[in-house]
Amino acid sequence: MFQGLADLGNAYLSFMNPLTLAYGLGGAFVGITMGMLPGLSATLAIALLTTLTIKLQANDAILVLICSYVGALYGGSRTAILLNIPGTAANAASCADGYALALRGEAGRAIGIATSGAFVSTLIGVLCLAAFTPMLAEVALQFGAFEFFWLALFGVTMSGSIVGKDPLKGWLMGLLGLFIAQVGQEGLYAFDRFTFGWDQLSGGIALIPALVGAFGMAEVLTTLAQPVERKMIELKDSVLPRWREVVQYKWTVLRSGIIGVLTGLLPGVGEDSGAWMSYAAAKAVSKEKEQFGKGSIDGLMAAETGDMASIPGHIIPSLALGIPGSAPSAVLMAAMIIHGIQPGPMLMIQHPQFIYHVVAMTTLASIAILLFGLFGVRPLLKVLRVRRAILMPIVFLLCTVGAFATASRLFDIYAMLAIGVGAFFLRRRGYEMAPLVLGLVLGPLLDKSLRRGLVLSDGNLAPFFTRPISMAFAAVTIFTILLYVPAFKGAVVRTRAAVTDGVRSLFARQA
């Protein structure tokens, strides 16, 4: 314990220099700016900055990316409050109450609430990140090839079943991501797969061009296809938060922070789930339910606290298990791999200090959004007045440069364009990109773990189902899939109702 505290203290001290602080503030500024622009997501911000920070030292580059991640989700609350359009998907829950406050002339107050909630909830998530990641990594050291196969498959299954309204579409996108990850030479014997005689495909579809295409190019096309946004509400009152409101709603902040972290631990559950679950929990226990959707401070605080607390929650399984919790954390994990840091159980052995560095980075990101939220609001709002005709070509240029810069291959630009156009049409049909990203990231892990497991067991499938941890993951994965079969789901609902009625009747007899 004391060694962990010493390592954490050293991590904080290592970031106390002007250049590192400038990197952190710069990353947060870029993230807030991109989060404020409707259509530009946290995933896009991380993907583009990954290509621009490729020459930096690993710690500095990842600091920029984490600060941009936190900043993008925070910046999205600006458009939710002032335009009633969520800057990112995670800010959708903030639209109703935030925009209602803005219509009453309290836009500054709403932004102050969002700022204070985001700052406090991120710190709650940081505490959980520091406490739980080393513990989870110790448990994950018990994993072998058999367990990692089921863990990767469970991640794709969860992403498909939770992201979006149609689980079948989610699973199809996850399988598509797994298929794309198999293109090129396989990991054990370097045998070409799915290349169709095209030498350029022997190296596979690189992760960064695929991510930039799925989120960058597709976002550009989607944004240009949308109607023109409505007029922004002017900011007239003060944005300084009323800290008595934070104290007044302290239980909302604590409850939503815990819910955000817990939802972040589930693979494939986006930051928007943390926001909506926190919002629903706040409404369920509130004494003023009728105010929700009409300018409720409690509702806005819960929504902004839930989505921001989910960020450290998503980072925990990414570091400890190598399983990204969301699309932005998947890109963040890819950036770590590019910089020579392999997330997963071996992280505590190969880079024992890195987890504490990430804790310090996330803390710095929370301080950065507080500073920009209190003192940089009005200058940042000018970004919303930039016309799409000017902004989108710039984003497209950054996507092209980013796809080419990682390996200097013209083929990567073609791959980015092809995936971007395909993702655009898939999104118009209701297919989410988060399962695709998880399939891309988890595909190599699933493939290598399956093949290594078969080699170790001499082709016997039994160890995949008989080892204790493998058996548990297999049961949970199969149960998750069966839960969407109508007959099985009905049986589960009836069983749960019967158990609940039995417990109630038992307590009634005792009373």
C-alpha cells in the first residue's frame, strides 16, 4: 500500500514541469473545442491527435490524448445547453434540463453546474482508477490463452448487446470488426489471409486509418448531410459555479459518480449509458420529479456527473485487462500500443509505474477542464460560429494526413476513405461504430488466444470450457446472447418475478 502511494506521488511530481503542463492544457483545449462542435466526437479527437503526437514521448503523447478525451466529453455540454444539440453522444442526457435553463436566461448557471459536476465526478473516477486498476491487474495475471479468448469474445458480445437499440446490428458490426482484424498475415505462422492476392493487404488494415475512417471521415459526411443547426442562445449570466448547489446535491454527485464508474467497467457501454443511468437514478429518488426536463439542477448535475465519471471507469479495464470499455478508450488503447505500452495483465510487470501516471494524467485533465470551464468559456464559444463549409474540409484534411502519417503508405489513405464511406452508409441504416472498433481492437487478441489455446491443448476444446475462469466467462457470454432470444428472455423474466414474489411473501409472513 505504502509503495503504491509513493509511486502515485512520484507520478504526480513527474508531471510538474511547464512543458508537460502545456501538453495537458493543450490537449484539453483541443478536446473541448472538438467536443463543442456537433458531429465531432471524443473518438475523432483522440484518433486525430494520435497521429499528430506520434513523435512525442509516450507519457507526453498519452497525456495529450487523455486530456483531449476528458475535454471532448466536457465540451459537448456547451452545445447541449446552448443549442439543444449534444456535442457528443454522452451529452444527450444534458439537453433537456440544460437547454431549459438556457431558455430561462440561466445558460451561465447551467454551464457552471456542468463544470462543477464534471470536475468532481472525474476526481471520483480517478480515486476508483487508482484503487481498482492494480487490484484488477493482479487478478488478471491468472489469465491464460483460454481466458483471454473468452474475455475478448465477451467484450464484443457486450458491445453488440448494449450499444444501440438493435442487438443484432451491434453483433453484426462486432463480427465485421473481427473479420477486418483477420485480414493480412496471421500472428503465429505469418500466413496470408483474405488478401486475395493483393500484396498491400498482407500487412492488414492498420488500426489508425480504420479508426480515422470509421469516426473521422464518416463524421464529416454525416455532419454535411445534416440540416443547418439552430441559432445559439447568448450567454448573459455568470458561469462561475454556485458551490452551495454542489454541496446541496452532494448525494446526486456521489451516486452518479459511482454509477458512471460502474457502467464504465462494462465493455462496450458508452459514456452516454453512464449519463442516462445516472439521470434515471436521480429522477427516481428526487422529490421534484416533475421538474426533470424543465430545467432541473438535479437532472443536469446527474447527467454531467455520470458521463464524466465513466471515463476513468472505461480506462480501468483497458489498462488491467486490455479490453477497452468504449470507442474512445479503444482508440486510446491503440495509441498506447503504438507507443510501446501493451495494456493488459502484463502491464504491472512491464510498466508498473504507468498506471499511476495515468491517474496523474486524468487528475491533470480534470483540473484543465475546471480552468477552461471557469475562465475560457466566452472565447471558446466563438468556435460554434465557424461555418461547416470551412470546418469540415479542415477535418477531412486532418483525417487524410493522420491516416498517411503513421506508416507513410498511400494504401492507408485508400483504406480510410473506403471504411469512412462504408461507415457513413452503415450509420444511416442505424449501425453503430463502437462494436466495429471493439472488434478491430479485440480481433488480434481473440485470434491469437484461440490459436495458442488449441496449440497448448493439442486441438482439444475442453480447456476452453472446463478451466474455472474460462467456464465463468463462457457462461456469462452465452447467457448474454440467450437473453435476447424471446423464449429464454421470457423464462428469465418469469423466474425473476416468481423469486421476487416469494421473497416478498416470506417477509410478509415474518412481519
